[in-house]
Amino acid sequence: MLRRVALASAILFAATLSPLGRHIAADEPIIAGFSTESSRVERGWEDKFRAMPDQAKLREYMQRLSARPHNVGSPYDKDNAEWLLAKFKEFGFDAHIESFSVLFPTPKERLVELVDGGPKFTAKLQEPPVPQDPTSAQQSEQLPTYNAYSADGDVTGPLVYVNYGIPEDYETLDRHGISVKGAIVIARYGHAWRGIKPKVAAEHGAIGCIIYSDPRDDGYSAGQTYPQGGLRPREGVQRGSVQDSTEFMGDPLTPNIGATADAKRLPIKNAPTTTKIPVLPISYSDAAPLLSAITGPVVPESWRGGLPITYRIGPGAAKVHLKMFSNWDIKPLYDVIAKIPGSEFPDEWVLRGNHHDAWVNGAEDPISGLIAVLEEARSLGELVKTGWKPKRTIVYCAWDGEEPGLLGSVEWLETHADELRRNAVAYVNSDTNGRGFLGVDGAHSLEKLANDVARDIPDPETKLSVWKRWQLKSLTDATSDDARAELRTRSDLRIDISGGGSDHAGFQNFLGIAVLNYGFGGEDQGGIYHSIYDDFYWYTHFSDTDFAYGKALAQVAGTTVMRLADSDLLPFDFSDQADTVQTYVRGLQSYGVQQQNEIRERNLEIEEGAFTANADPKQKYIPPAKQDMPPHLNFAPLQNSADALTRASNEYGKALEQANAKGGAALSSESISQVNRMLIDTERRLTNPEGLPGRSWYKHQIYAPGVYTGYEAKAIPAVREAMEQKQWHVAEQAIASAAKALQDEAAQVDAAAAKLEKAATGK
């Protein structure tokens, strides 16, 4: 995740206004959102804040929080929550624990065995401890290797290898005339969220799903394995949830409402987000005998992993017995909520959070990000003791239950939905953190803010700003001259779209609250993800070993919180957002043309017999069927609404410049407060109460995780996915819905511009 810095149209002020938010050539450069004087004061507080995070404390926090396994419902999970509560209170926050009761299944029976087609083999389904790594031996407290929310089942069937198990892999199987109906599939982790793999397998008639970690992806093909290196060892297993996040996130039994003790719950058998077939994850040590037993066609080159075997698709004589049964228990979870009250606008909330639960010890995921949250809170508490008073209320959150499906954050925000829609300014998230380059995703109305902050934070190893290092990394990764030219000339680096996969998702997708998500990475190896080896020993040997980037994360996110909390005019900017939306609309148009060209060419090659001629005559091959040509969709509503947002963003920029030219004398605090209220609501305007087609929980019309991508977001998702699925009528309706959301936001930005102009000119 990497992008760029501040344009000259973000400004800001208090009683007097300053030149617009670009850094100016002066001893005290102006911060977007602040007058000259308040900018000077803010920089003074920020300088004090950024000097406070202590790497020794970050290390101390991690060692304590990751000392024992702390999955949802475990004793140490509660113990950690109570310790965090005590810390927030020690730092001076008004803090409490808010508890919810959620469905969290844990394994009762697990079995994977090869019963035909080779020597009888039973998978170990166990990660061995490493002598050097003391916490890896805490086996009595560790969750077994499993996928939460797998259906119960006891199935036997032929084994079929499906590569990453995503829709295009099944298209390849179709070309080979191979069906998975009645079979158990084995898929490797990667290229999509794990829950997509059993979902697609079930849609194609499979009766069970095994997911394994291939050494090509995060094992010995990429470097040394643990404990000699940081990558996944032979018997390492990736746990994880397979809850169907395309429906909704949070507790499977209480969609749309908080999972309080007295909440009305669905029967467990009716939970819509559990899988339709049993699923289990295994190591590549356990996978090798299963894959070796598969016969049938040799896989395409792109399907070949790193094991020393011939990868074949199947089905053949290889038959597998898979058994998975869970204890379907309701477990308590513990969200820690801590506040510093705002001195001027207490009903405007700036939220910051990360989760504290883990699959096992979780030093990297999530403790590496949580310790930055904690050290930010300590530092802000110290500022308060020396006289700092944030204008807005700051809310720090340590969520529980993120790993199974964002349970803690979603249940909290569903419980407090009305308050949050009314009061939340923005939510700043982090999850895992490592060494390397700053990654940012989130709402593009906050893109300029993220860029401005990144320019002010030094990279701990290169001494460049983290922004400059981000830009230079983006240049080396760019694949076209146009991309490189933009990176050198656009004032702001583009941030990524936020999808799913962490606690920001509910704020954005369900409530329409602007979010930013931060984390460093790219220079460490993450081969211990969701295993018993994700612990303090691994992290302090193979990741951010001196916690320098933990300090940098605290500086970046904490500075963002301070600017949101203290700015006179909230630092939302719409020029970057309008520019990004224009790229989304052009992308959909280009995709439509691409679809037409590809289908036209494919149909012609089918008529010419090209597919059959290029197939091995001695191997079974079925050429694809001809497809109907896609229609020309009417993108005019989206083009018009994107243009309206561009015009509105320009008007807002002009109003800011006009207010600045007047010196701010005509601006009352009441006028600024009214404009801020309008700015807070801009992201809400991008939602639709009915949600996306077939996904009512996902209300944001411009960003959402994809149905078949999981964590990865799609832009203007309802339109894009309808096009991908060739549902042209749905695409037309989705165009209208997304266009309306953009028009609504453009109208809100226009209204804010008009209010600001009137306040500045008195007209």
C-alpha cells in the first residue's frame, strides 16, 4: 500500500485563517486545518508527542500481551483486556470494558486421512514446539489448527487439487473436463481470502475442502524457515476464520444488532455465514503425501507449488476422509473503550483502534499494531497532564474478537450505530506492523491528511520522511511511464481502497464513517501468520526487532488523531477524492470495452478451432462455450455524478481560498462548526440504506470487499461485480445507485462550500 502528499487546496483555521494547507517556506509551516497561530501551537504539541513514544515500552507491552495464547473466550484474553483497561486508566483516560456474547466455535473432532490411492496416511494436524522459542510449547493453551465457522461434517471422496481455489481456477478445471462434484478439494492459501475457497468449492458441488500452505508462497522457496529464518516451517499451519464475509461481518447469530446478553439470536443451524461444507487447514508437511497420491493431468505451470512432487489435478484413485466437528459455544468478548473528552466539541469523536485477540500468541498479528495504539495513548495522556486539551473527544479502542470476523468492533458499532452516525468524525485503524514502508488505505477524502502527516514523520532507518520513502518505493514498483510521471507530479500519493480484514471495515462499510488504516511492512518475512510461531521470540528475531517501526506507527497514527481532534476546520479534502472517483469511472468504462474485445476475440477463436488445436490431443480437453457479447452499458449517470463531485470539490477549494484571503475575520466559531458538521456527513452520503445487491449490510456504494476477493476491496463494487458476472440489468441498476450516492455527496460538498463562502464574505 503506497502513494502521495498535499495539494494546495486543503486549508484551515481557527479565529484567523492561514494560507492553504501546503507546507510553506517559513519557520512554522502551516498545517491544514489550522490558523497561523493555532498551527504554531499544534506543531509544538505534535513535536512533544512525537518525542514521547518509547521503544523499550513497546517491547515491554508486546512481551506482556503475547506471553500466553489469548483467543476469544480464553482466560488470558480476558486478562489482557483487564490489563489494557488498567493501562488506559493509568494514562488518564476515562475507560471501561464493554462485553458481548458471540458465537465462537472451537474444534471437537478433526481428521484428515488418505484412505485410498497410496500408503495410508493420517495428517498430524499439529505444530511442534521449537526449543529456542519458549511460548511455542504452551500446547495446552493453544487453539488447535482449524478454520472457525467450518460446517460440521464427516465426508469421504476423491481428492482434486484446485490451485488457489478461486473462480478462475474452476474455469481451468472445466477446460480439462474435471468436476469437483462429490469430491474433496485441496487448495493452497493465497490469492484470495481463505473463506472464498470453501465457498467456491461448495458452489461447484464439492463435499469438503482442505487448505494448505505451499512452500512456494510463504515457506522455503522464499527463504529460510523458522527458527533459522522467518518463513513458515514444514509443519506450520495457518488458522483462520472462513465465515462468509460477503453476507455481513460480526457475530453470525445477530446480524445488524449488537450481540448483547439479551439480544435475539438466530438458531445456530440457521447462521447464514457458516460454510456449507467442512474445512480444515493443514501444513505442507501434511499436504505432501495427499498431493503425491493425486493422479490425472499434470497441472498448468502457474498451478505448480514448491513441493518436490509432480502436481496433478485428479481425480484419481486418491481418496480422502475428512472429519470436522466443533463445539458451537457462545463466548464472551471484551472491548476496551477509553476516552479523552473534547474541550470544545465533545460530541465530535475521533476514534482510534486495533484488536487485542489473537489465534494463538499473536505478537505480529495483532500485538505489533496494538502496542503502537497503547504507546500513543500513554503519550497523549502525558500531553493532557501538561496542559493539552483536544478540541474533540478522542476514543481509543482495543477490540476483542477481530480474528473470527471483526466480532468486537462490529458488535460495538452495531450497538452504538445511531451515536456513531451522529458523532464520529473518522476512525483510524492499524493491525499488524513490521519493518519497511508505510502502507495507507482508507477514505480518499482523508488522502491529503495522510500524505501531510507522512511528510512530517522520519523513517527510522533511512532518515528520509516516511512519505519520501513511500514515494520512492512506489516509483520502483510502478509498471508504466504514466504511473511514474504521476508519482513525480501529483501532489498526493494515492492511498489504497479499504476493504475488509480488519476493524475499520464495519465503520466504513456499515456506517459510512471515513477511515484510515496504517501499517509498515515489506522488509520482513511473514511466514508465521496465524501459527503458534507468531510470538515474541519470532518478532524480536525476524521483524521490527528494535521496535523502531512500532514507534514510527505510533507517531504517524497519533499525529493523525491529533490533527483530526484539534483542527479548526476538519481536514477533509475532496480534490483527491474527486480525482480518484474519476479514475474508477474510467476504469469501469475500460473494463466494459475490454470485456467486449475479449469475448469477441474468444468467440472468433472458438469458431476457428484454436482452443482444440492448441490442446494436447492425448489429453481430455473441452473448449470454452461461446458467450453472448456484452451490451454497451450507459455510464452517463456515473460520469455526470463524478463530474458533479469534481465541480463541488473545486467550489469547496475556492471557498477555502476566499475565506483565507479575507483573513478569517468574518468567520465565527458557529460558522466553522456548521461547516464541520457538513464535512462529517460527506462520507455518510456515499451509503445506501438498502446496501449492495444481495449484501444489505454493506451500505457503502463506492468501496466494499469483493464477493470473491474477501479482504480485497473493489471500487464501485456493485457495478464491477455485476459486469464480471454478466448480470447486465443488475449493472444498470447499480450504476444508478452509485451515481445517486456520488450526487448526494457532491450536493453536500457544494452546501459546505456555500456555507463557508457565506461565512467568509457575509453574503
